[in-house]
Amino acid sequence: LSLQRRSSDLSSGINAEYGGSALIPELSKINHSCDPNCVLSFKGRTAYITAIKDIPKDTELTISYIPLPQSFLARKMQLRSQFNFTCYCIRCEMQRKKGVDEMLMRECPMCKEHSHPAINFEKEELMCPSCGKSLTNSNKVNDLILKNIESFDSTISTRAQQDVEIMNYLVEETEKLIVEKRWEAALRTGLKATVGLMDWAQNYPSTGLFIAKLGKLYLNEEGSSPKVYRDNINRAIQLFDMALKCLSLSLSSDHACFVEVEMMYRQSHDILRKFNWLK
């Protein structure tokens, strides 16, 4: 087991304390699924497998080898390039049977059909289910979103619920904005991603940690007036509460990440008490 200490500020994320790799023979026996019933986490140098859904008796325990959620073709390409296998889990088999990717929502530039794209498994590309036009190169993610991500209104949150690639782009863009220390832009973009995250990935620790980052941003925004500061603290509390609920599904209450978010949740309440803002 090899671990290396890292920093723990806003730019590197919440509790980004250690990084490294480990070879654990027992864990190597656990198979991958694109719809896993467990998640892998570490507490210190100990690995934990935690159930994230009800598991019937005699059901195989599975984890995901790759970050989720992702579209069918994105999962297939990453698993093939990194692990050299094709996944035949229940989720992948259902998508092969249906022939469409229900995690994406695209508009065909030819017939203007707005629907889940069909999957051409032989060519590994997306197609319009109505006219058959290829959508892979021309319609990955709307260019307008990529160019004007900060100015979009709440409708982008709805699109993040319909299209996992848009949601993932919002998450990635938020992380970049945090590194660039553009806090307000990071909040605007990140909040638009949370709706999709709660739909697509509520059970994953990464979702809870991402939401906690947004709460931490609010906690560090004092605002231009006492009212604005109070509102920011209340928003931080709401996000920390949401983050703790997500983390409780996969992490123990004494896990470092859970403890850190819980501490920020309490600090937020302490600030409200300090200024007599508690109702």
C-alpha cells in the first residue's frame, strides 16, 4: 500500500488528504457492474465495501471500476481501454435490448426529433431513432452550453436531469472554476448540476462530496450585507445537510469525509447562533 499526503483546500477538494494505490487480493475478486450494489471506500489504510441498495440473498456483490454515471458508449470505451473487457451487466444488457441510451437526450439536426438516441453497436455511434442520422459527431453536447455555461438559466438543470453528459460537463466545469478560484461562477454552475446528480448518482460518495464543496463555497462568501451573509449560511446548511444524507448511504459516520462535512454543518449553525439568526 502506497499513500502520499496532499493538501485539503478548496482547490483540491474536501478532505483530499491522501492519494495513492493499493493491491488488495480480496477486493480484486469483486466484479464490475454499471449498476453496482456496493461502493468501495477507504478509511485510513482500510478498504470498505458498503451496500448502497437492498441486496437479495445470494446476489453477487458488485462495484463500479469507473466513475459513474456515464452513457453506454462512454462506459464501454473506458472499460475497454482501461480494463480490456466488455461489460455485460444487467444495465448494459438492458440498453442493448432497448437499442437506445436513456441516459442521453439529443435533438437531431436533420428531423429536429428530440429523444433518447439510438445506439449503433457495430459502429459504436449514436443515431437519431427516427431518421437514422448519426448524432455522435454533430451532437455530443450542445455547443451553446459549452460557450455560455455561466449565463444559462434554470432550464439547464432540467437538461442535466435528461442527459448525463451535460450533467458531467457541469460537474467538470465547476471543478475547473474552483481551481481558478472563481467562486461565484463555480456556485452558479455547480448548483445546476446538483439536480441531475441527485437523480443519477445519489448513492455515490462523490455526489455528497461535490455538494459539500458548494456548501463550503457559500460558507466562505460573507456577502455585501448581514442579510446576504445570513442567507449564504442558510444555503450552506441546506447543502451540507443534503451532502450528509448522500454520504450516509455509503460512508460510516466516523469516516474522515463524513466527519469533515458534519463539522462544517455544525460550524454553520454556530455562525447563526453567534449573530442570533437562528429561528
